Amino acid sequence: MSKKKTVSLVIFAIILLAGFITSWKNMNYSDGFESIGKGMTEEQVTDAMGKSDLRRLGCRDTPTWQGDKIQEDHCGFELQYNAFLLPKFWTIGFGKDGAVISKYEYVSP
């Protein structure tokens, strides 16, 4: 096999692997995110979604449930999960008692 052909196959394999990883990670986040319900604990969220990419005090934005206003407006902390190779991320906010109060999926056009 020629060197040029070998390099081409390696590049193709890397691209294919990156596509597979992207699809797998993002699909797991999407599926986990759909299963998140109000009142869940941080441990339950982590079981469903895995370790978050970011944990911040307070919430990035006014807490909502997928864009719908919620009664609880005090967010104690928030977990953020970043999509792999896509302009997208998911956030899950927790109230003072440590229970889920908000979730939102951010997608950039």
C-alpha cells in the first residue's frame, strides 16, 4: 500500500471516529437530559447525564423549564453539559434545597 493511501485511510478513520464520538456523547446527553425531572437530586442528575463540564453558583440566566417560566426564581447552583463539536449545551439548575428546579437546552444557530 502506498504511503499516500495509508495517510488517506488514517485521516478517514480519524474523521469517522470523531463523528462516532460526537454522535454517541451528544445522544447520551440528549437522552439523559430528557429524563431529568423537577425535584431530582444532583446525584440522580449525574447518574443520568454523567459528570458535568461546568458547575456554577447561581444560574446563567433566569431559571426556566425549557423556556417556560417557573415559580422558583432562586437558583443555588447549575450544572452545564457541553455538546461535543456542536454549538449546543444543556443546563440544569438546582434550588436552595438541592433539588432540580430548571433545565434548558441552548442551541446556537
